[in-house]
Amino acid sequence: MIHAYEKTVLPNGLRIVTAYRPQLYSVAISLYIGAGSRYERDQEAGISHFVEHLCFKGTHRHPTPKDVAELVDAIGGDVNGGTDREMTVFYAKVIRDDFLAALGLLLELVSQPLLDPEEMEKERQVVLEELAAVEDSPAQLVDVLVDSALWPNNPLGRDVAGTKQSVQAITREQVVEFLHHQYVPNNLVMAVVGNIPHQEVVDAIWAQAGRWPGGSPHPWIPAGDGPGPKVIVRHKETEQAHLALAVPALPLGHPDRYAVTLLSIALGEGMSSRLFLELRERRGLVYDVHSYALHFQDTGALGIYAGTDPQKAPSVVSLVVEELARLSQDGIAEEELERARKMAKSRLFLRLEDTRHLAGWLGGQELLLGGIRTPQEVVAEIERVRPEDVKRVAQKLFRPEAIRMAAVGPFSSGEPFVSLLGGYEGGQKGHQGT
């Protein structure tokens, strides 16, 4: 059954969660670490992402990137890593026979990185190219900018990869210190899904990591007080204007979390959502318009993205703000809410058919929440949301003074957009940043 899982905590604090699926040929392994941009001081911005890269550049047993790459290829399957704000993950999906080799590789990457100075300088240039790619991608850049308006002077408001200046300044000593504090077993969760019983997984991890000593991981940095500029504009001579609007929302454990999820679906997720129908189907103003909900441990966001002709950008912003006002004032009908519920439930179960997503479901929740909700428990929460809950949450979130906006395109100022964001009763002009 999809909700069945087992958990063991080793004496060194390493948590192991598994879901046994004997009918499968594969095993998915996800190693989650309490490390990410929320754990970084300004002077080390991007170090979590940099460290994740460096772990693949050689270990004490496999000292060169070529050695690691050959081992990955010998295992086959899929081996990679990723860094976000609140966690870093290293994962592998392999056939059953390669479980021990893949497990050993992941543990080796995070516990024995070589951190060769020459390889570190090479990888620093790779990360700088990654940052440059974001600067050249307006759709990605506008997301970073709107985050900086929501959470100014805070790790949540900057690119997970840091800045050009911060990445250039990271030293090997800082990397070693970061690894010493964050890459420790009592800050790790190992999630395994596939054709391997729980006790076999525990025995294998104990054999390879049971003597790895625990440590004292640093905590994440709180979200801070108050949003920043009302509007942030980055001038670029683009053919399309890239627009992002966002409001602060609710944290991961908030009882109204799923009301926010359903509100976002009704607003801008899917072809029957309000923004898609109004901006694309009825008016032909956009190709891409969508909304999304983010949930962190102490805060969250509900955001909207739209790409349009620069001359039509004010109209698009006005229509989005009008839809937010309509949701606040009128709420949604039960029929619309039921469509959102159906999408949320279907999306959840379809994703969890993939073993790597299921491993992520188990490991991510255990790391961030210290426990795991089953899909059935989440569905029950979704079913409990009523239209009046969605309206109440919309009224709480969509206050004109709370809206922040970013735009990337041929704009010289954000001033024309400021008044549009306060375009319904109770609005405030705020100010703009460039």
C-alpha cells in the first residue's frame, strides 16, 4: 500500500525511512541534508549549492571527477544532486542489484569529499556560469527578483546559488567548516523505496555509516520582518515582458496550508484556472500564465507569473489584481473547489507512482517536519477544505498592501505598476525599486 513505510534512527542520529515495493525492479535512494540557502550568512551565500557540486568532484576513494563519473556510469541508472532553500538532496535510482553500490556512492560523496583546491576553482567557474544563465533567462530572473521583494535582506530573497560576488569569495576553509556542521548524520535522512526490505536497508547503512559521528548543525535563518519594495524592475531589451506578482503566505505546518494549495490551483494552475481562461483564452494576452504556492518552515508565498507584450503589461497586471480582488470578495463556488481538489489529489497520487518522488515524499517530510503524513492523510485534509476556508485565506493573503511585483523587460521604472497593485479598495501605493 502506498501509505506503508518504516522508520529507524541509528545511534548517531541518522534517520532511515523506507517503503518496501517487492514488485519493482528498481530502488530509489534519496539522501536529504539540512543544508540550503536558509542556512547561509550573507558572506557565504551560495555555499550549500557550491558544496553539493564539489561533492561530485572527487572523494578519498575516488579522487578525481573522472573516477566518480566512471563509478556513476558503472552503476547505471540516475545519480544526481540538488540544492534548495531548506534542504540538499543526493539521489540515485538504480536496479535492485546495484543498491549497495549506489548507497555506498551517495554516502561517500557526502562524508568523504576530497575538496581538491584545483577542482574547487574549476567548479567555481561552473557555478558562476550557472548564475550567468539565470541572468540571461528573464523568466528565472523575475522569480528571484520577486522573492527579494518578499524577503529583503534575507536568504529567502536571493538566488539559491548565491551571487557572483559571494561565490567568488567562498574559501576552502568556509567549505570545510560548512561540511563539518551540516553534513553530519544527525542532520541527514536516508529514504529508500523499492524492492528491498527495511531491515536490509538499515543493515547496509549501519555497515557503511554506523560509526560516522554526529555533530552540531547550525539552524536555518528566520524569514525576517516585513516585505521590501513594492515593485522591482530589471531593464532588459526583451521582446516579452516577464511579470511576477506574489504575496506572503503560510508555512509548511499551518492548518490552512491546503486551502492555499487549492486557492492557487483555482487561480492559475491548469487550463481551467481563472487566470488561464481570462488572460489567455478570452483575451489572448499571454502564452504562459500560472500561479504557485510555496511553503517553508516559518513562512510561504503565493506567486503568479505571466509573460506578455511589454505594451500590454499594465493590462495584464490590472487583470491579475482584479482577479485577486474577486477571489477575496466573492470566494469560489463548491464546483470550482471540487475541480481544484480533484487536481490536487490526482497530481499527488500520480507523482507518488514514481519511486524517486515517493522517496522525496518520505525524506523531505521527515527532514523538515520530523514526521511523515501519508498521502491518505493529506487527501483527508484536502477534502476538509470548504469554500469559506478558501475565501477567508484569500482575504488574508490578497491584501493590496501585501502584494509585491517584479518585472523584467524594456521598462525604465516600476512607477507605472505601483498604482495598479493598489487598484482595489484598501490599496496602498507603496514604493518601487529598480
